[in-house]
Amino acid sequence: MQQNKQENEIDLRALFDSVVARRFLIAGLTVFVTILAILYTNTLVQTYQVTSSFKPTSKSSILDINNLTYTSVTNEMIFSDFLDLISSRELQKRVFIENDFLTIFNKDNKPIDNVDSFIDSIIIEPLVRLNNKIKDPYLPENRYIVSMKGANADAMSQYLDALVASADSKNIMELLNLNKQNISIRLDQILKERGLLLVLAEKDRLSKIKRIKEEDGQKIRQINDQIEALKLKAKKDRLNQIKRIKEEDGQKIRQINDQIDRARYEAKENRLNQMMVLNESIKLAKSLGIIENNFKLINDDWAKSDFTIAISESKDLPEWYLYGEKALIQRVELLENRISDDPFIPELVTLKNQLNEVQNNNILKTLETRQDDTPFIPEIVALQNTLKEVQLNNALKTLELRQDDIPFVAQINKLDTEKIKIESINHNLASSSSTITSLETARVKNTPSNKRSIILLAFIGSFIMSILLALIMGALKPDEKTPN
């Protein structure tokens, strides 16, 4: 083990001696490579690294965007879409071509055989996110950066500005297009919902009309039935009243006829009795010889005559003396030949008038000739008014004459309000789209490349390579102390 240690010490010393022995080679080679690096860097064009930084927009800006759009988004969502766009090679080429950066980057107007290859040669480094640990006085924290390297710092700065602005604009335009698409979809939905609600409203209105007509028909039938029942009752009452009046009038007629018959019988009995009295007077006048009446004698000599016949206590002269046999016989003949005693019955006129009045009962005739009992039914007036109200149903006529159901559908009013709001959003968005941004303003930093670092790297690298070369040469050369 001690021997191995001794061998190691001898080897290290040998290596050091080998390097020292070839110090001129090492120095010469290092100086040579360094001079070549200096000459190379002098031929290089000055290069710059252009960096553009950006970060998501503030939450207040996102709130403004959401107020202007019909789509709810977050700043993370918008910024993620922006990062995808700015990393897109297609967008990078389009910005390069549309902004004429082909001319700006080719200041010498050298002929370009393949434009796509020239554009592809413009290298944009991948996106890098800055975290809180990085302390860069030029770049704020929590930002993303995109960078380019090249000789034309101004052109690269303009290109990055244009690329960031184009990506931001396209991001916003895609958001707006999505918003317009959502608005269009929602407007179509509103239109369909509105149409469906109108159809349902019309169907409901027609169903309501049908239901009201059925209810009114039922009410009309019920009222007509009540009216007919009242008419039948009134007719029945009228017929009963007619029957009752006829019975009462029949009873009255029989009573009056009985009174007339009694009056006639009494008049006949009185006439017969009078005839018997007159026959007795005729016999008496004949027996006394008084043939003619004594009315004239009595009228002429009544004042001078002191003739007195006191047959009875009566002061009147007897009929047999006053009339005489001849007149009395005439009277009896008249009484015997009398056809009717009616003219001699004073109360008979009154009874016949009463009979005629009963037989020609105006109330009975009015009831019998009445064609319609409606005016005499008090309840029928109210029923007819109710029937008229049902037949002239204003609610039904309003529903039938209605041309537009929109004002009566609350959901349609809400949809119309939403439509107006959406159209207002769309209008405000169109007028404010130029002021919307998905990120805070980017900043560009130009960093020139360091030639000294190239020379330093060449010096260090050539020095190390020279030492390694010296060691290799020392290892390959035979040891002079070793015997042959």
C-alpha cells in the first residue's frame, strides 16, 4: 500500500513536469486560439437579444370585459389563449408578412430564394415565465417573456410589438366572435322560445275561449231552462186562475139566475094574486052596476060632492068603483095575456147587469187571450238580464278579438327585455372592441451580445485543451529514465 502511494506521488510529479516541459506549447496554442477568437469576433456583426414581457390583465379589466360581453371569462382563460396564439408559428408568419418585416429585416435587399425559409430563420425563443425568485430591475415579477436574437434590434422590437399586439387583437377578436356566436345562439333560442310561448299562449287563449263558450252554453241552457220553467209555472198558474175564475163566475151566475128566477116567480105570484083581486072587484062592480070608470066624475065634482063611501078605513076609493067592471075586465085580460113579467120586476135589471158582467168577465177574457206570460213573471227580468250578459260576454269577445298575445305573456316580456339587453351588449361591444385588451402593455428590452465572453471562452477552452494535449503527448512519449 505504501508502494502504491509512492507510485501515485511519482505519477503526479511526472505529470506536472510534463506540463511544465511543454509550457511553450501550451502558451503558444492558447495564444493562437485566442487570437483566432479575437479575429472571429471582429468579423461578427453585433447581435442583440430583444425581450418583450407581458402579464395577464387586471381583474377590473376582466370585469369590464364581462360587462361588455355575453360570455363569462377569467383573466387566466384569456391569457392562456393569448399565450397559445403568440406561440403559434402561423401567427408569427402572418404578422411578419402583413407588416412587411421581410423588407425591414432585409435592409440590403438581398435576393431571397425561399421566403418561408427566411421567415423560419427568424427564431423566436419559447415563452418563459418569470417567477418571484428572479430579480430583474428591467422586468416586473410574475410576467411572461418572449425574446428574439439578431442584429437588427429595432426591427425585432417592432416585430415583437406587432406580434404581441396582433396576438392580443386576435385573442380579443376570438373572444368577441365567441361572444357573437353565443349571442346569436341565445337570440335564436329567444326567438324559438318566444315563438313557442306565442303558440302556447294562442293555444291557451283558444282553449280558454272554448272553455268559456262551453261554460256560457251551459249557463244559457240553465237560464233558458229556468225561464221555461217560470213560463210553464206562470202558464199553469194562469190556467189555474182561469179555472178558478170560471168556477167562481159559474157560482155567481147560478146565484144570480136563482135570484132572477125567484124574482120572476114572485112577480108571477103577485100577478096571479092581483088577477084574483081584480076578479073579485069585477064581481063587486057588476053586482053594484058600475060598468064604466068614474075618473071623470071624480075629477069634475070632487070638490062639490059630499058623497062618501066608507067601505073600509082606507081613504082611497075602491078599484071596483074607480075603474068599473069594464076596465077591471080589461086589466084582468092584460094580466092573463102578459107574456113575461120581467119588465115589471125592477131588481131584474140589476141582476141581469150583474149576470152580464159575470158572463163577460174581462179579467177572465184577458187571461184566456194572453199569448205570453213573460211580462207577468218578475223573476224573468233578472234571468233575461243574466242571459244577455252571458250572451254578450265581454271577456269572451275580448279574447276572440285579441290580435296579439305578447302583452299578456310575462315570459315573453322577460325574453324581450333580455333580447334588448343582449342587443345593447352587442352594440356596446362593437363600439368598445378597440379598447379591450387581454394583457397589460408589453415592454421591450434590447440586450446586445457580449464579444468578450466569446474571447474568454476561447481562451479558457484553448488553455485547457493545450494542457490536455501536453498530458497526452507526455503519456505517449517513452520515459528517458527507463532502461532499454
